Amino acid sequence: MNFFRGVMGGQAAGPQPSGAETIQKLCDRVASSTLLEDRRDAVRALKSLSKKYRMEVGTQAMDHLITILQTDRSDSEILGYALDTLYNIICNDEEEEQDESEDAVTPLPASGKHKNVPMPDENAQKQADDLGIQFTDKFIEDPEHITLLLTLLEDFDFHVRWPGVKLLTSLLKNQCVQVQGIILVSPMGVSRLMDLLADSREVIRNDGLLLLQQLTKGNAAIQKIVAFENAFERLLDIISEEGSSDGGIVVEDCLLLLLNLLKNNSSNQNFFKEGSYIQKMKPWFEVGDDNSGWSAQKVTNLHLMLQLVRVMVSPVNSPGATASCQKSMYQCGLLQQLCTILMATGVPADILTETINTVSEVIRGSQVNQDYFASVNAPSNPPRPAIVVLLMSMVNERQPFVLRCAVLYCFQCFLYKNQKGQGEIVATLLPSTIDANSISAGQLLCGGLFSADSLSNWCAAVALAHALQDNLTQKEQLLRVQLATSLGKPPVSLLQQCTNILSQGDKIVRRGSKVQTRVGLLMLLCTWISNCPIAVTHFLHNQENVPFLTAQISENLGEDERLVQGLCALLLGICIYYNDNSLENYTKEKLKQLIEKRIGKENFVEKLGFITKHELYSRAAQKPQPVFPSPEQMLFDHEFTKLVKELEGVITKAVHKSSEEEKKEEEVKKTLEQHDNIVTQYKELIREQDAQIQDLKEQAASMTAQHEQMQTTVAQQLSQIQQHKDQYNILKLKLGKENQSQSNNQADSSQMNGLQTEELSQLREEVEELRKQHALLQSQVGDKDALISSLKSASAQTTEGSAEGSENTKLLQELEDLRSQLQSQSEEISQLKSERQDLLRKAEDVGSDSVPSNDGSLDVAKMSELESRLAAQTSQTERLKEEAKSLSESRAEMEQQLASATSTVAILQTEKTKLQTEVQESKKEQDDLLMLLADQDQKIHSLKQRLKDLGETVEDEDDLDARDLTDEDADEDDED
């Protein structure tokens, strides 16, 4: 115990041990002590020494501390000391407060290598970082140590969970990728860490947020797991509980974690949108009327919230996902809330700038959102459109540079793929729509285009270029804009004024500070006349423009003017490529000759390449948002870089091409157009055929429906017949009752007569239905006759073959039989019809005879006669119905037989044709073989003749045959 008294501050006799010796003794004590209290005291002493003697404790005690974590799991106090000690030796944060608890050990004097050597702060921090990384590497050599730490985090005890969270956070800070990989493969590793957000103790929950921030950095797999562990719901709840934008540092941590989960992770973005979490973001931006006194934390929180919105609608996301998020933000009112902040007063400048950027990306490429933004008015008197108010800030040189860049980006996003908005902006410049009493967007752009501020010139030129982007109609409309330069002088066009400013030779324009103005005007002109032959003609119509461009390109200027030379070369190249040769002096060929004489083709191409070689070109081509460190570096626009990339190659080819090559290309184009026309004709023909097929399908469907309807009608008729049977049975029973009771004869007979009259009306309806069926059968018989005649004519043509002719004859005989059957059935139907009429006539006679007499008495004999007549009529009706049914069945069978006969004839005809073709081929082959045999016989005969002429003995075929027969006879004799 004397040893612990010395460590804990007691006065011990003799020389005091050094720090390294003390740590060694404590480590031995941790390893060898059997009592838990001794080990606990030793670990607590190591914790106290771990900050001052970080190197020694980390080197000597780490393994013992890990052993403590593995073996003493039942004691939360020693676990907490061990975790705190590990945290102290691994953590690199110098701002951590010194441990001033009562367990702190009095600092021991440093000996030997621990001298107070003054070192620069940077070197000390670097050494500390290296030390933390070394201990982290040692700790994670065995992945089981991380798994052990994750297991300890399940302990709810505060003294275990809190230091465990801090230790794991430090490990992630030092070696993020390696620790992330271990946690990712650990069973339920991420889920255990997500439980920290549900801890009721705020300090653990807040440190858990910091841990998850480190865990989700740059690892898409872990980000997805965290998102699907309901992280969005928990984080949004915490933000709401903490007061949203008015909350403290916890809200900031939640927002940073959300940014980690959503940025560049399309899966999580889709999950966030599908989970309706975008709607829960709207209350964040409900800013009150009193916007004075924004705290620094509120500004930070709102800035992060705006960044979170931008992550969901970033231009780098897939177009479909971005459009879906934009639609949700408009439907839930988030866009409206952002526009409210945009037009509010008292909003800090950085928040206003970020809000403008956020609104820009929410409306970019979304027609509905762009239309809504165009309708937003600023709360001024009189009200002005938000676009006008923003443009006023953009062309005002006293506004902050970042704010002006944000307004330009907003205007660009408003016009992106928005031809309606482009037309509205250009319309404010046209003479017929200018309102002298109000400031319009076009007036502000023209004012900025010709102001003394070069940045305003550039911004206005780029904004006006976006109003013309990919819109041929507006490029032509802008040619109508006229500007009044001074009193007494005629107005000039906007195109002419831009070229006049470029071609001025005074020193003010040629000064280096005006390079930005000239670059902006050249970008505007290139965008304006590209893909617009009419604008090219207007530009070339000014006799001064082409000489100015050639002079600019051919001069040897400084580095600052090289970009201007490249843009002038691009503008002249556009005049060549999109030239319709309407001006005789400036046709394509003459402009190319001018380049070759004045500049040189190689020199021209070299100057054209100055654009893409500029260092600011690649920076502007990376993303649509104009972000520049300083106003002087604001030279290129993102959309213009696309135009340069598209035109540089084709202009180079156009300059090097000869007139003959151009003629060939025109011929090829005409040929392609002709081919396109032919393809279009075929497409139209296919569409017509598709329409016909569709009509036929509809007809087939209607016929199917009619067939089903007919079947339904037949079923209804069968049910009616059954009802007639039932009525007859009822009538028969009633007549029997009347015979028994003579007093009620008159009433019963009248009732029977009423029923009989109803029966007769139903019989008439059935007879009429049979007539219709008979007419239908007659028409079908006529159709079949026509078909039989056509089959006869077809079969007459196919009776040339022997086998095929006999088959066709059989088929014709069967068809004749079917026709005779149809004829006989038709006669039976007519006979049934006549019998039916007789029955109806008799029934009417019976009805007239059965009228009750005035005295109200009927004879019994008459009643029996009526009953017998009714029975006869009923039996005849049943017989007729059965015959009609049998006739319809036989008709269906005949139709099937006809169809099969028709198909059989077609098959036989096909087979006959095929056989005839085979016979012709076989005859041809036989003729060829005979020709070959004749040739061979001729050759053999000539060869034999030659042999005979040479004196050789040659046997003829007859001699050979005779010898063969002789040999055969000899063989038979031998066998006998």
C-alpha cells in the first residue's frame, strides 16, 4: 500500500520513481493482481497518468487495458477507467479539458527523456496526431477489439457507454476507412450504434451524433444501412425537439449527419423523398416578421438547412430524381417558403445569398416552379417582380460579389430550358412592350450591359445570352431591339451597339480592366449568332465587323488579350459555319480566303485553341453555378463552355475544307434528306397499316360482343320457353279444378282464356323470331353457295394432277352434299313456317270461339275440346322449337365442314404446287444426268477408238457381258 500512497499523493520516504517506472509497476499490478479492487486502483492510476505520459501508457498498458475489457466485464467502474485511459492515449484533440476529478494523480516529475523542451505548436500537434494514429493502428490490428467495443456499447451504464462512444469516435477520426470496414462486417454493428440516438441521456445522444458523423463519411454502404435504420425519422424528431433553426449545436450536428447521409447518395435521396421527409423540412424556414438579432448558431443552422435542400435538387443528381424532388418541394409549399425568405427584410447577407442559390436549384429546369417564381412579387410599393428586384442587385456594383453571383445563377436557372421565360425577358426589350413608367428586366440588362462597371457588363451579357440559349425565335426577335444612343441621332440595333463597343479603338476599352467587358460581349455575340443564319447576316452586314475581327486575330498581343483573340476567332468561325451565302461579299468561300490571306489557317486554329487552354475555362466547365474567388477571375460561363466544346471542332473542319468538299457534303446532305423522306413515307405507311389493323381488331371485338349477345338472347328464349311450360301446367291444374266445381266454370274459363290469349301473343313473337332466323339462314345459304361456286372454279383449275384431282373431286362431292342438306333444311324451315301460321290461325279461331256468352254457362264437352286443342298446340310448339334448335346445330356443323373443306382445298392446292415444283426439278435433274451420261459415252467411245488406232486390243461392252456370263456359268459348275 505504500506504493499506492506514493502514487496517490502521499509523502513517501526515499527517491521517487520516474514516470515510466511508475507506469511499468502499475501495468504489472494490473496483470498480476487477483483482487478486483487492486486492479481497479491500478487502472485508475493509469488513467490519471495517460495524458501526461501518453507515450508510455500507450506503449506499455494498451494490451493490459484490452485484457481488462475482456475479463472484467462485470465491473462497470473498471471498464469505465480502462475506456477513458484508451481514449486519452488515442485522442488527438488538444482542446479536451484536463481531468480534474478527485481521482487525478499528482503529476510526477519527468526524468530523462521528459524534459520541458519548447516546440512549435504545429510540430507538437503533428507529433500528437502521429502518436494517435500509431496507437489506433495498434488497437485495430485485431478486428475483435472493435467488436468488443461495440459489445460494450450495449451496456446502459453511463460510465461504460459514454467513454466507449468517445473512444470509437477517436478511432474513426484517426483511421476512418479501416474502422468503417470492421464495423461494416461486424454483425449488427451499425444497428448497435444507431441505438445511441434513442438514449435518454443527452450527452450520450449528442456524442452518438458525432460518432455517426465520422462513421458515415464517404462510405455509401454504411450510409444506406444508417438510413434504413430509421435515421431520418430520428434526426428530424431531434431537430424539431431542439427548436429547428433556433436550436443549438445539437441541431447543427443532426444537419451535418443528414448531409453525410444524402450527399452523392441517390439511394438515400430517393428514400428521403419517398418517405415524405421533404414535407417535414418546410417548418424549418418559417421565419417571423422580426428578423433582427440573428444569432451565429441560427445562421449556421439555417445555412445547413438550405444546403440540405440543395443536396436534394443538385444539378449533379439524375434528372428524374431532381425533377421529382422539385415537384414535391413545390407541392408542399417549401418553394413558397424560400421565396418568402428571399423577399424578407433583415435577413443576413450570407443567408440571403444561400437562399438565392437554393431557390435557383429548386426551379432549375422545372417549368411549374419557374412559372411560380416568375409570379413572385417583392413587398414594395408599387409591387415589383422578384426577378426585377434581383437583377437590380446584380447590376449594382455596391452589392457584395457573392450576392451578385448568386443572383446571376438564379437568373440562369430561371431561364434554363424555359422558352416561355426567355420570351418574356426578350419581350421587355421589344419596342411594342416597353413601359416607360416601370423598370423591366430588359432595361436593367441593357443598363448593365453598357455601364461603366466591367462586372455588371459581364453579368448582363451572360444573363442576356441565357435568354437566347437554344432558342432560335428569341435570337431573331432580339434583332428588332433598337437603342437610342444620343439626341439627334437615329437609333441603332442592340447587335450594332455591341459590335460598336467591341470595335472602338480608344485606350479605355483596350485597357486590361476592360477585358472582362469584351469577353462578356463576345460570349453574348457568339451565343446570339450561333445556329441563326439571319443573325449572322445582320452581323456581316456591318462592313466594319469582319475587318475588326481579322485585325484582332492577326495581332500579336499580350497574355491578357489572348482570350479575346480566341473569342474573336470563334465569332468569325461561327460566321463561316452558319453562313447562308446571302451576302456576296461575305460568303463562306470568301471569308475562308480572307482568313488564309490575312491570318493563315494554322494561326487561326491556334488562336481558336486559346479558349480551351485558358486555366479558368476548365473551372467554369465543371458545374453550372458561377463560383469565383474574385471578380477578376469571372470570365467564363458554364453554358458557353458547352458551346465552345460543340463548335471548336466543326469550325476547324469548316475552315480547312475546300469548296469541292463542301459541295460534296451538300450533295450528301441532300441524299440523306431524300432518304429521310423515304423513311418518313414508310413510317406513314406503317402508321396507316397499324390504324387499319386496329380497326380490324375493333371490328373483331364488336363481332365477338355481338356473338356473346346472341348467345345471351338464346339463353333468354330458353328461359321463356320454360316459363311457358310452367304456365301451361298451371293452366292445366286450374282446368281440372273447374271440372270439379261447376259453379265457378265461367270465372275459370275466362281466366283460362286470358292465359290462352297471353300464350298466343307469345307464340306470335316466337314465330316472328323464327322468321328472322329463317331469313338469316337464307342469307348464309347464299353466302355458302357463292363460296361453293368459288371452290368449284378453284378446284376445276387443280384437276390436272392424278392424286390431287381425285381428292378435289371428293371434296366437291362433299360440298354438293352439304348444299343439298342446306336446301332440304331450308324447305323444312319453310314448311315449319306454314305450319306455324296454321297454328296461329287455329289459335285465333279458338280464341274467338272461347268468348264467354251472356248467360255465363259453358259446356263440359267444349272445355275438353279446348283442352285437347291446347295440348296439340303445345306439342306442336315444342316440336317446332326442337326442330329449330336442330336446324341451328346442323347449320353450325355445315359451317364448320365448309371451313374445313376450304382449308383442305387450300392445303391441297399448296401441296400440289409444291409437288409440281418437285417434279419439274426432278425432270431437270434427270435431263442433266442423261446429258452427263451421253458425254461420258462419247468420251469412252473416242478413247476406245484411239486405243484401237494405237494397236491395243479393246473389248466392247458386248464382249465383256458375254465373258461375265461365261464366268458365272463356270462358277456355278464348280459349286455343283
